[in-house]
Amino acid sequence: APGALSPHAKLVGNGHLTNGTPSTSTERIQIVDDEKKFTPNLASQIEQWGLRDAGFNYNVVAVFGSQSTGKSTLLNRLFGTTFDVMDETKRQQTTKGIWMCRGKDMNVLVMDVEGTDGRERGEDQDFERKSALFSLASSEILIVNLWEHQVGLYQGANMGLLKTVFEVNLGLFGKKTQDGTNGRTLLLFVIRDHIGVTPLANLQATLTSDLTRIWESLAKPAELKDRQLSDYFDLAFTALPHKILSADKFEAEVQTLRRRFVNKTSEDYLFKPAYHKRIPADGVAFYMEGIWEQVQTNKDLDLPTQQELLAQFRCDEISAVALAEFNEQAKSQRRPVESGKVVEGLGALMRNWRTDALTRYDRDASRYHKGVYGRKRADLIASLDSTLSSLFLGQLKNLHKLCLVTFKKEMLDGLHGETYDFANVVSKAQARCEKTFSDGAKEALVDGTDWVWEDELELLKEEVRAVADQCRKDETKKMLNLIERNFKKHISEPVELALNKANSEMWDDILRTFRETLNKAETTYSTKAKSFNCTDEENVTSLAALRKRAWLALRAKIDEQTTDPVILGKLRGHFEERFRYDEHGVPRVWKPEDDIDSAFKKAKDETLELVPLYSKISPVDSSLEYTLPSETTDALSTEEFDFPSTLVVFTETKALELTNKFRRDADAYYVEAKRSTVASIAQ
Ligand code: GDP
Ligand code: MG
């Protein structure tokens, strides 16, 4: 954490600790410590230096050379860095491990590498070799720092170091250099304390021939045996005067050299594009750590693999950031969609989120290994699309529900009143429903996906059809009920009249009325059913139901007119008409000489003849006989229906019972008649 006193605490200037305050560009960081551990803080340091988003617009330089040859001093002068310089009074080695600074006011990462000196340290050259590998894999320029008097000394530490550098380079870039992209490195020799007696050109020639000799002495793999030093390295040479003896000249020359690192337009600009290792700035920390890890564990350092690993790591990170932002956006519409809402313009929103996420990903990730970048992009698209797809499906589902509800409502509104054309109402509502759905579904589509909405439309169409069917059935039912009510109204009076008349053609009259009224009802049905688009089968069923219900209505009317009190009333009336009135309809006043007994018997017998007439629906004219199939089904009732039995009004038992009841009534009239004659005599 910033400000904490950890081994990675950042030192500024003369070693003062920063306290989490805004960074200055000269903060330094020890990327590899004296225990050869790589820092976990490089990425955040690069971010603090403001280089994270530099892409490829940055450079890396490292220094090599024996201990105490003024390397740190040189870097500080050249790049405005703050590396430790050996304290003159103590003369101890100061630089441990590898340090890094950002060049002041320049996009340069500068690495100060621990100097080696086999003579003094008597150590194996493990660290030397490892730091050489590390520097070569990450730097564009290696500054090789040496005293003038070291030039030409084969035994010197420098030559051993260079041999290491060359060997390492072959291992790293041997096969890759042909494409010339990331294998090339500039070796910049800086000759220190140049007195001037020997011209730079001579020193350069000596060094070059030494280098060539070393190159030739290398044990190269067979397939690389013809490779030249110049296939891998550019060489540059410069000399600096004595820092103390010619202080002014030294400063001037350092400034001249500095300009070659800074001035991109100058002819001798040192950071040539060919040297760039093509690691995007936001991946440098991870890349370097990976390289060090490999170096440290003595594994073969395979740069293409490292770059692929880097690409995988960074592309994952970049993708995760893009996905997180995308998910945040998508979340805003998840709840509305899940709660059943049709989100207006959801397609446009989704297309924007998707494009934004991919643009963000492409901006940062496209700098990495193409294959990895592409694969991770496909993964990202799959994640985006799976989220979007569930929103899309939710939207379809909600749209489907909404369209169906709207359709039902339109049907209800349309079927209001008396004069609607059913088929017309249905087809209009149907067309509107399908169009609303299709338009909404198309809006929600996202380019580049293989989403389909047509299946959902088919489901909707089916449901719409089912609703329309149900509506038609309901409407048909309502119509049948209406027709039935009308039918009842129309038969009521004629049936009553006919049953009151009670003559032998009573049933003929009733059945004639029944048929006429039923014919009218059937015509009414057929006319209306046309606009309902009813199927033939439905028409057959409806008409059969109509006939059955008409018949049952007739029977109900007959039952109503033949309940015990009513039928007994009718019989009594019939009898009275004959017994108590004469043929002119004048009430009889019985005289003793009248034949009451015969009159009574005649009236009674005539009346009793009516009982069998009422008992069965049976016209004289057989063409008026009516019949219905017994199995007739009616959506309204599942009652058993046995037509022949409906022709029977009174069973034999019932008829007998009525006869007996009537006889008792008639007897009462007879007694009353007898009494009246007695009374008249008595007066
Ligand atoms: P490093 O170990 O290579 O990083 O060397 P330093 O930069 O720490 O310097 C080691 C010592 O050499 C210090 O005392 C410096 O003052 C001194 N020094 C630096 N540059 C020069 C130079 O150009 N010539 C001479 N003679 N001494 C130098
Ligand atoms: Mg140093």
C-alpha cells in the first residue's frame, strides 16, 4: 500500500519516502531484489508513472557493465533518473538487483542492473547471466558501459559478459530474427574516462573485432552457424570524457548523448522502431515478471510462448473490464424484462452495449498476440451474447404476452354491440397483433447473432387462433341462447291455446307451430353463423343443439300446461261445460224430471276420453310427426336424452291417477246437482 514501509516502498529523490502523495515521474522501484524476487508492484508503478495507456509509445533501455564504472551516474544524467550512486567515501557496491525508473519527461523505462565483477565477488555468474537474459528480452537498447582502459582486455569481466549476452541472444532470438520484428537490439558502447589519446574510431575498431572474435568462438546450434553478429545486433559507440578531470566536457557530451535518446527526428536517434519488443505498456509488468520467472527457474525462455501467455493474461483482464462495464449496463434492463415489461428500444440499447464492449476490448487487446486476441474476442462475444440472448428471449416472451392481451382486448371491444362482423373483427385484430410482435422482435435483434423470433411468432399465432376460436364458440353460444329465448317466446301462446282447446287435432296444431318457429330459428342461425366463419361441423352441431333445445322448450311448455292442478282444471272445465251448461252455453237448472244420471255419464265419458289424448304427443297427420336422434349432443347439457320417451306426456299409471282424481271431482258435481233439485222441491 502506498506509504507503507514495505520492501517495495517507493523512494523519491534523496531517498525520502513518499506518503501516498501524487507520484513524481522520478520514483524508482526495485523490480528484482537482492534475493532475486520480482516485485508485485511494477504494474501499479507503471500506472503511477502515467505510462499504462501508452500502448507501444514507450521505450526500454538497460545498462550493463562492471561494478562501479559509473553506470548509475550515467543513467541519472541521461534520463533524469534517481538511481543510487556509490558513496565516494565508502566505496561500496550500491545497486542490488535490478532497479527501474521512468525517464524524466520521457516515455522511457530505464533499468539499472547490478554490476558484476567476478574478480571482486568471486561468485558464479548466475545473476549476470539471468539479468542479461532478462534485459535482452525486454530492452531495445543495452548500454554497455566500460572504462577506456578495459578496451582490448580479453580477460576483463566485460568480455565474459558480452559472450554471455551473445549466447543468451541466440537462445532467445536465434530463430526469430529472420522476420526482423522483435529480435533486434542495439548495443550502445559507452567508453568512460576517454582521455582522447586513442581516437574513438580506433577504440571502436578494437571493440568490433573483439566482438566478432567472441561471436565466432560461440558454440552455435547447427541451423544458426552461418548467422552473423549483425543479423541480431546493431552496434553504436560513444565516448565520454573523465567526469572529474574534464567535468564540463563530460556534462556537454552527456547532453549530446541524451539528445540522441530524446530527439525522434534526429538522424542518429537511438530508439529505432525495429528494436521495440512490441509489448503494450499495460502488459509490460506482467511480461517482465513472466520473463523473470522463467529465467529464475532456469526454464527455457521461449519468447513467443511468453508473449502468448502475456496476451492471454492481458486479453482476459481487458475482456473482464469490458464485460464488467457491459454487465453493469445490461443489469439496468434485466429487472424490467424479468418483471414482464416490454422495454422500448431494447434492441438499440443492446446493440450499443455490445459495440461499446467490443470497442473497449479492441482498443487495448488488439495490440497483443493476434491469435490470442482473436480467441479471447470470440469468448467475450459469447459471454456478451449469452446475456443479451436471455434479455432478447425475455423481451420476446413479454411481447408475446402483451400482444395476446391486446388481441383479447381488441376482440372484446370489437365484438361489442349488435352490428359487428365477427370475421372482420378477428382478422383485423389478428393482423395488428402479428405486426406488433414482428416489429418488436425485429427491433430487439442484434447483428452478428443467430437469434430467431419466428418460432415465438408461430406460438403466438396458435394462441391467437385458440382465442379467436373460443370467442367464436362463446359468440355462437350467446347467439343460440338468444334464438332459444325467442323461440320460447313464440311458441308459448300457440301451445297454450292448442292445449286448452283439447280436440283431436291438438297435437297437429302444436307440432305445426313448433316446426314453423323452429324453421325461422334455424334461418336466423344460418344467417348469423356466416360471419362467424364457423366450420361445417360446428354448424351441424349448433343446429342439432338448437333443434334439441327447441324440442325441450316445447316439452317444458307442455309440462307446464299439464301439471296436476292445470290438467285437472282443464278436465274439470271440459266436464263442466258439458254437464252444467246446455248446448247453447246456458247454465242448467236441474229439475226433478231431468235425467241427471245420463247427462252426468255422458259428460264424464267425453271428458275421460281427453286423458289418452293428452298422454302422448301424437298428431293425426303422420307427416307432422317429429323425431330427433337420441345421441344429439349439446354443449350446454350432458343430460341423457331419449327422444321417444319425450313423446309421452302421461304414463299409464299417471293417466290412471288423473282419471281417478277427475272422477272424484266429477262425483262432487253430481252430488251438488242432485242436491240442487232437492232444494228446489223443498222451496
Ligand atoms: P556503478 O556501480 O557502475 O553504478 O557506479 P556509480 O554510478 O555508483 O559510480 C561509482 C563511482 O564512480 C562513484 O563514486 C561515482 O562518483 C564515480 N564516477 C561516476 N562516473 C564517473 C566517471 O565518468 N569517471 C570516473 N572516474 N568516476 C565516475
Ligand atoms: Mg549503480
